[in-house]
Amino acid sequence: MARNHWIPPEKLAEWRTLINGQIEILSLAQELGYGLEKHSHNTMRLTEHDSCIINLDKNTFTRYSQIGKNGKPVGGGPLDFYSHFTRKNIYESVNDLKNRIYPEKVPELIKKNPVSNQPLSPEKRHMYLTAELSRRKNHNPENEKMRNVFAYLTKTRKIDPEIIQALVSQKCLFQISGDKGHPQCAFVGRNEYGLICSVHYRGTSSTMRFMGDMPNCDYNRDWYFNPTFDLQQLAYDKDLKPPRKSLLCFESCIEMLSYMTILKESGYPWKAFSYLACGSVTKTQSIAETCKIYDCKEVVVMFNNDLDQEKEKGRNPGKDAAESTVRELRKKGIKAKVLIPEKLNDWNDTLRALKEDRIEIKKYRAEPDRSKKAMVEVAR
């Protein structure tokens, strides 16, 4: 007989606060295979259930077609969302989700670092993120050596050391500590003024998956990286202009670094491109903004290829989002196309398969423009 995972009421309330404070409903929706579309400036809705509206500011949902026992539409936070759409009871849902969080993190974070509903100026955002980054970096003197970050990225993720060092040199990668002292990677994004605009963190453990964004990130900028131009220079000389390059766009920083490594190890000029990690297939507004800021004329959208979800649910969120994003970019006059992993879920899976000789590389050139900037895809 299946366990019911019963939890005492006071402990359940604590887990609810922790889960709702550390997990995004949008991420859960994608993991469960649901499509998302814009509803208003701060809401999304599920493609399969258009009465289900997700409030991005509050991280809550309301499903207006379903009425609960209290006579009101079904709704709540991430825990309620997961329970509702998996049809699991609340105790089973807590058991499924609790390994994604750090138990001591959220109550303190909510009190000290509330996310403002009012947009921050670039200067205030930079000050806030710099202070938080510094606090977590200085938590442990060992963070300065970045041993955990280098070990995780090179050994677990198979990222090329030169590429890791390129991010470190531009102060786009740090080792920080979580609230329980666990080492984490911190990927730092900078805007067109050279100011910090986004910080994404993820655990360095190969057995426990943990990631998130610091509060007050600017998702209109996300994580842009140009290997041959340090954006920090723009804080001192606003007349400088980064060289125009084709823009390669990914779901996450790990996928971005993975593809850089694929290019480099295949003998292709990985520094010939600029790169953007969106953080999620629902945060693609940064692509058009980046093209406008850095005058990118060509874009390749390189999201994940969610093959498992496609087999199970008939939907491929990564592929669908990439194709939709490309259509919108073309409407704006931007030359854009899709390139997703052919056989595997994402670019890090692809990189590791290449390292293990499970797949091989074949050449790919982005449009018949005679450009020598080559890219690659993979075949069996």
C-alpha cells in the first residue's frame, strides 16, 4: 500500500511556506508538460486550460473553471498548483517537492529581501544584487578559490576550463554560499551600463538539484555574455560599443556554456558569437531587447528539446517556445531560426554524450550568407 506521507499541521504549514517561497509555478507548469501563453503584462495562462491564470508577481494561480469546497475558484501557490494538476494529496506533493528547497532559507529571505512590485532603477538593482552577492560570497573564505564551482562545471557538467575562466575574468561567475553554507555557482548578468542586472545560482552537488534567481533580477536583460567584450567597461566609458555578433540564445547558463564547449572542442570559433541565457522559455522578452541594445541582426534560438514530455504528453515546451520566439522575432525584422539538440534533451546532455562518444558532430552553417562563423549540431 502506498504511503500517505502524513505531516502534522504545524509542520505542513512550514513546508508550504518554504515550497511556495522557493519554487516558481511557471517551472512546475513546464515540468508537468503544460504550454504557457501570455495573458496580460503580469499573468500567463495554461494553453490546455485557458481558465487557469498564473500571476507572475505573486507566484499564484487561479483556475476559474474549477470551484473548490469554499465556493471560490481553485487556486493558491506552487504547492497547491502541483497538488491540483498531479491529483496528489497535499502530503504526497510536499514529499515530491521538499528535496528542492533549503529548509532554513525562506522565512529569513522574505523578511530581509522582499521582492518589490515596483521596478527598480538599474542603479538600485545593481546595488541590491551586489550587496547580496557579496554577502553570500564572503560567507566562506573558501569561496574565493572557487574549487567547488570549477569541479562541478568541469567534472559534472564537462565545461571547458578556458570557457569557465572567461566568465570568471569578466566577473560573470562566482562561488557563493547558500543559507546552510552549501557552495553554489552564481552566474552574473550585466546590462548595457555595465551594471549587475541578474544573478542566477545553482548548487554544485551532483546528486541534489537546486537552483534559483536572486530577487529583483531584470528579465528584460537576463544573462548576456560576449567573450571578446567585457561589459564592465561600459560603467566607465559609455561611448564604447561591443562588436556586433550573431546572438545564440539558451534556456539556462549551463546550456549556454555547454554549447560554447561543443563549439570549442569541435574546432569552431566559439568567441565569434554573443550569448544569452533567458533563464526560462517564459522569459524570452530579453532576446528582442538584447538585439536592440547590441544591434544583433541574426539570432539562433537554441532551447531544449523536451523529447520525454513529447512522448508522454504530446507537447515539447522547449521546441514550441523556440519556434514561437522565432516567429515573433521575424515580425520585428530580426533574422532568426531554431536550432535544438537533435537526439537529446538539452545541450549539456549533448556535450556529455559527445565526451562519451555516444554521438558525433556534423557541421551546420547558419544561413547561406557565406559566413565563416560555423555552428554544429549532432547526429547519432
